[in-house]
Amino acid sequence: MNLFRMLGDLSHYLAILTIFIKIISSKSCQGISGKSQILFLFVFITRYLDIFTNFISMYNTSIKIFFIIRTLTNIFLVFVKYKGTISSDLDTFRIEFLLLGAALLALFINHEFVVMEVFWTFSVYLEAVSIIPQLSVSSHGKSVEPVMLLYLAALGCHKLFYIFNWIHRYYNEGFYDFIAVSAGSVQTAIYANFFVLHAIKRLADLKSESSV
């Protein structure tokens, strides 16, 4: 495991723990998209179907279980424990279109047309767009909490470091996965677009405040 892969994994852990701590400490899910959490659950379950059949290491198995359980916990907190605090008026993105699009792509563009491979490919395509409902909620809210910006930045860094990891592996191992790289590039661009637009909005707000 090279440095970029390690930094990518650490960024992912930071993101998952950040949103969990945010909910527990504030006892509120305001500004959080439950639909994005559902999509992430789809991603992890379809990606880790081999969790009990393909043992790589205790670390690998533990992380797979951690991702699934932590996402399930977030969904419970959003839709059950603190359901009265969710931003239901903002969390309106039609995720069925994302699920259908990822499924169709996985069926037609994959490395091998076998069940496990198609499910893995589906998870890669879906992961690229799973954050869209969250970005929609954050973009349409009055403001974005710093903790949510940290969460989004950590997720963006996770995929950016993975792109560096793929570049490193290509030059050092000759490894290249066009599906993972393509989906990862789209995912990184989605995050970058959000932060650029957020920065422009903040600058415009500061300018209008200073002119009053």
C-alpha cells in the first residue's frame, strides 16, 4: 500500500467519523442528506459481497464491516432517532435515477459479465454520484456548517488521493483500471465543482456585506 492509498483511506475514515460525530454531538441531522447515506450503503453492500468468501487480511475485512455498519448507523440516526431534525424539504433529489443509471452502465460497461464483477462495477459507478443529493442539500441551504464542509472535503480528498494512487500504480506496476479511473475522475470533478461554486457564493456574500 503506497502513501497515496493510505492518505485516501484516512480521508475516507475521517469523513465517515466526522458526519457521525456531527450527528451525535448536535443531536440533529439538519443539513445532512439521508438519501446520500442510502446510496453509500448500496455502494458498500454491492462492493463487499465477497466479505465472507474472499479473505485478504483482517484489516481489509474489518474495514469493510466498519463501512457497512457505520453507514447503517448513520441511516438509523437520520431516519429514526433524529428524524424530526432532517432537512426533508431540501433532500428531494430523485436517487432512483442515479441507481438506474449506475445499474445500466454496470450491465453494459464492465470488465467481465459475471455477477460479482457487475455488482462491483455498479458500486464504482454509483459511488461517483452518491454525494449529489448531499451537495444538493448543501447548495440549497442558507449556509453550510464548517463540519459539513470538512466532511465533503474529506470525501473529495479520499478520491483525489486515490487518483494519485492509480497514477503511481500505473507508472510503477503498469496497473490501470479504466472504469475506476473514469468514475473516480468524474467523482472528483463533482466535488471540485461544488467547492468552486461555494467559494464564489461566499465571496459574493462577503462583498455584499462589506458594501452595506
